[in-house]
Amino acid sequence: MRAHDRHLPCAGLASLLVVLAVGAGCGGGDAGRPALPTPSAAPANSTEPVAASPDSADDSKTMPPSEVPASGGGEVSAPTDSGSEPVDPTQLGHITGFATFSGAAPKRVPITAITNTVGCKDHPETPLKETVIVNDGKLQNVFVYISRGLSGWAPTPVSGDPVILDQKGCLYRPHVVGMRAGQRLLARNSDGMSHNVHVIAIKNDDLNKTQGAGSKPLEITMNREEVPVTFVCDIHPWMKAYVCVVDHPFFAVTAADGSFSIAGVPPGDYTLTAWHEKLKKVRLKVTVEPGGELTLNFQFVAR
């Protein structure tokens, strides 16, 4: 495995640390939360940091949507690398890794307004703000996706299963979610009070609707790639969620332990971008060899 140990600036972010691991397969059943390995000699995969560029330049070329589970990073049908013949599933790669936080983790602040609002008190403890969540140096709620290199990939239809965004306990759940362009999103209100679903988008359509208690879900479709689309509630201004829309299935959101997993990646050279709502973006250039596995570390620092 080759590693290009160059460190370039990335829009105010500190240096990027890349940890690579290679294997003939995708590892065991816990691939979604791998341990950071030590490099070993095996089939070559390579990574290197990428200098920051304007956000508008980060988007991949628009392509028709294809099938993907709502959460991303799951099983996908075998893609093609030339638009003609499907890639042998044994040749598909697997990208796993972590988002890490360098420095002292910021203290999370209680959302005290929830405890003072009628209908929002269904919490055993006062919820904490979710802007930056660091657990043992690992960063939660980072959206990781392939941002460049899929121009030859032939997509398949979008899944009919919708992404669910719920309003429960006067919070949006989940706080960060990924979805495919053209996939349906259902915005639910599980609270016994009214909320306001306010969609703030640049490339997709805005929406601003009051959603009463017990009302049916709002069905929303976003047809253009956009990272992120912001959802807020104007009635309860602390409520916020980020929906990240891409036109392929190669994405994931980091879990509480900072881990992510993107399976079924065709061999090739890619740029991967890790987006965070406050810490912005970190990018890595990677090479996925046939049947190879990469373990990456997207390192963020306080801003």
C-alpha cells in the first residue's frame, strides 16, 4: 500500500492524518466500526490530502439517481466502471474509517429552552446541543461521501424506501442524515404540538409549512445534489437538522464512536469529502484497488 504523506491546507483545517489498511475482503461483521490499524503490506491502495476548494466545486457531476438504503453505506447493486458491464462484486472495494477531533473537545451546552416549553419536556435529562459531539477524540455526525471520481459509474434506480426525519421531543431526529437525489423524504411530527418544517436550500426547493400534531408526514423530494440542506423549526428555533443529498450511494454518517463504512465501491481514483456543520470540510484523495479495503482518518480541529 502506498501513502503520500503530504499535508496541505484545507480552508482553515489542520493537517490531515491518513491511516490505510488493506485486505482482500471487507473484514468481519463489525466493519462499520473498525479499529485504527497499523499499515501492512498487501494490495496497493493509496491516499493523500487534497487542498481545499470552494464548496461549489466540490459537487460531483450530476447523474441520474440510483438505489441506496436511506442511511447510506449499505449494500448496493453492483455498479459499472464504464457504463457497459457490471463490475464483478468480488472486485468492489470497502472504505471505512473515523472522523477524529484534534484538541480539547468543546463542552456541550444544555438546551434549556426545551425544559421551559410546554410539550417539549419528554426527556429524562435536558438535551445537549449537538453542534459538536466528541467522544474519546472521535467526532459524531460527520457526512462522508465520494465527491469526485464517479464520472464513469453507471447508476441504478433510486430506492423506493423513504428517508425518515422525525420531530420528537422538540428535536429533529436524526440530526444529520444522507439521502439520494430523487429519493423521498418523509418529515414526521411525533409530538403532541405543532412544529414548522422550514427547508433552507440553495439548489433544491425551499419549503416552509406548519405541521400540526397528528398530521400526516410531509413528503419532500430533492432532485439536486446539495450538502447540506438545512431543516429548522421557526416555532422552536433550537430545532435543526441537516439533510445531505448526493447522486450516488457512496456515503455514510459517522456514528457516536466516529466510525463510518462505505461498501461496494468500484475500483478507481476518488476524492472523499467529510463535512461537518461547524468544522466544515476535510478532503482526501484515495485509490481503491480491486477488492481492496481502505481505512481513513478525517482529522478535524476546533474553529
